Amino acid sequence: MKRLVFPSALWLCFIALLAVGQNAHAQNLPDFTKLVEDAAPGVVNISTSRTIQRGSGPSIQGFGSQDIPEIFRHFFGDSFPTPPSRGPGRSEERQSLGSGFVISADGYVLTNAHVVQDADEILVRLNDRRELTAELVGSDTQTDVALLKVDANNLPVLNLGDSDELKVGEWVAAIGSPFGFDHSVSAGIVSAINRTLPRDVYVPFIQTDVAINPGNSGGPLFNLEGEVVGINSQILTRSGGFMGLSFAIPINVAMDVADQLREDGHVNRGWLGVMIQPVSRDLAESFGMEEAIGALIADLDPDGPAAQGGLQAGDVIIEVNGEEVDRSSTLPRLIGRVAPGSDVDLTLMRDGEQVTETLELGSWPDSEADHRDSSSSNNQVRLGVAVVEIDEETRERLNISGGVEVRQVDPESVASQAGLRVGDILVSIDHRSVSSADELLEIIEELPDDRAIPLRLYRDGRSLFVALRLE
């Protein structure tokens, strides 16, 4: 076998070309050192504490209440089982670690709502190691955004970008406090935009492969210009740690919420009053549509803006104020960001023809503003449901004289634990008839704590009982 012999000069040229190629490849990778140097002072660590009574539920083997990871708290809230009490009246403090960032020099800080939920005390630790007690200006669980205020001035403020300009494949970086390690930096790319997650219909999430772990929640997501384009909020995990999928709230959505929280202390959302479903290919064909897009109206609240404005079951909403409704999950976001009382132009497919309807939006029934002075707010807090009275046709169909329909169930409420669902018709609680939201409220206020209560309901036309235990 013959061997090829290269002169030493050729070897040197080959090695030089290889080095140049590697250097060129390295130069194409982003350098985050300047971004981190400029942005780190505006990122804060957030810790919270809450005094709770022990012994409120069964224990989870291997977990003390101090050891429960924050990611579990996000999904289970404070209903997460705690170790049994060692004696009556014992209490303890739960601490939660998260991240946040400064959006104004006079002390406004943005973070996740789940990071500060139900906290008795919120501490913000700045980059210079100062610890300041924060006031909760307001929070919005629908978008998982909370606004805090600390008593300080001349704080380093982060530059805010335009999340609508983000593109899939773009480099992004996160700074936060995973597992309590302050100012940890991780980087990756935007994997997808406008992601819809279960229970989060109002947020078009930014999906990234940036390593996010418990403690990163509430921290900023940056583009290469050093601008905040999102708030790191959730991860998809089976282990409690990062598995390649993380989700951030677009900063445009977060700042709209923050502005309302700062001005009013709560968020108002537009309400259409419809029940919708996706449009399949077969449905699109049956409606004379060329594409399977839009949100199909399956039912309407008879007293809602849609019904009052002339919309009908079977209409397919394909545009809102000129913006395409590419899928049914897009509609709540487009409607929710329009202020209640505003007119909205809806483009519909009806009987194979495209029509336009203009109507005035109402206020989302479960918004804090809508219930601030309403008796139904306590119904929301203690039971965790939003209800409406049922019409005469439904009563005749079920052969009942009263009843209220469940329109929303708080996933962390006692109602959810009892198995209540949206669409259930509540007929009685503790053998007392219910025919209105006010009656429901009166009954709930008189019910004892920590005792199983029978609740009768109709589901899919069938009557059944469930046991409800109020906390």
C-alpha cells in the first residue's frame, strides 16, 4: 500500500486554514458578556414567607414544607399537602425563591404572580445586596404577572424590547436565581412563539430552550440587544427540573397588565360571552370554508355581548379588528386585550358567506374589577367558582325548578378538588336549593368548615352528588 507524503509546508497551511475556520465559526456565536454586565444590576431576587397552620392535610413522604420545590408550588399552590402537625396550633413559615426585574427607577419591580401568591411578606434583594420589603401593587393570575413596589430611588432599570418582533431561531438569554443562585445566566434560542398552554388562554407564550429552573420564575428574558422581551414563567418537566422546554410571558403582554395594575390595582378584560371550539377540516368544509381556521361558536350566554350583538351558534369568528384568528385558542387573547366597553369588529363565516359584525364588549365576569363590590366575589374566594343563572329552557329540559351553571372553576379551589367542572348545573348544597348566585353565596357563608357537604348537580343531563369540603 502506498502512502501519500505531504511536504511540511502543506501541513502548516492545512492547520492554519483549519484554525481560521474554527475561529470564524466561533465569531458567529453570540457573546453575552456585555449584555450580562449591563443588565445584571436590574435583576433582583425575590423571597416570600407565609405563616400557615400545620396539619391541614396529609403528608408527602420525603418532603418537608420547607423542601417543596417552587415548581410544585406553582402547580399545586398552597393546597400542596403538608406534613401532619406535631401538636395543635403549630405554625411555620414557607419561603419561596423567585426572580424579578426593575422597570422604573422609583422602585417598581415585575415578577410572576405565582412567586408572590398569598405571601405575608415579600423581600426584594438587589444586586448590591440591599434587602427591601416590597408592597404588592397588584397581581393577575390569568397572565401570571405581579407588580411590586419597593421604597427606593435611582434603581438600575432594564431596557424593554418589543416581543412582537421576536422570531423563531433568535438567540435569547435569561438571568435569574435558579435554586437560589443569584444572577445565573443561561442562553438558547426561541423555539416557538404564540404557544397556548392549558389554563393560560390569555398569554401567547414564547417557547425557548433556555435552561430555566425553580427560582428563575419572574426573571427577564433578553434578546441580543439586551432588551427584555419576556418574563420567564413556566417549564415543562417530569422531574421538577429543566428538560428543554421553557415558556416566557411576552413583555408586551406583561407591561399592558403592569400598567393596569399600577393605575387601577386590577386588570379589566373584554368579554364576548361565547363558548367556542376548534374548527376541524371537516367542519371547515361543511361551513364552506377553504381553510380550517377560526373559532366556532358552540353556544352563547343569552345575556352576553355576543348574543345581544347578533352573533349566532354556528358562526365562525375568523378576524378580530382585522387580526386573523388562526385557531380557536387565539380568540380569548384577542378579545381579552380589548378594553371592556370598546367596540370590536368581528369578521365571521356564516352560512358560507363572510360577514362583519360590530359590537360592544362587556367586562370579563371573573375580573377583580367586576367583583370588587359584588356579593359574588366571596363565592369565588371560598368555593372557587363563577356561576350564572340558567334559562327556562334548560330548567324544563332537566325538569328542575332552579339551579346555576358553573362558568369557571379555580383549578386550586375546593370546588376543583371536589370534581366540579365548567358546564355543571348546581341544584343544591347541603340539601338547600340554589337558583341564583346570591342564594349560592348565602348558603356558602353559612356552611361549616372542614366538614363534608353534599352537593347535587347535573352533568351531561344526568344527576349526581359530590362531596364538598370547605376550608
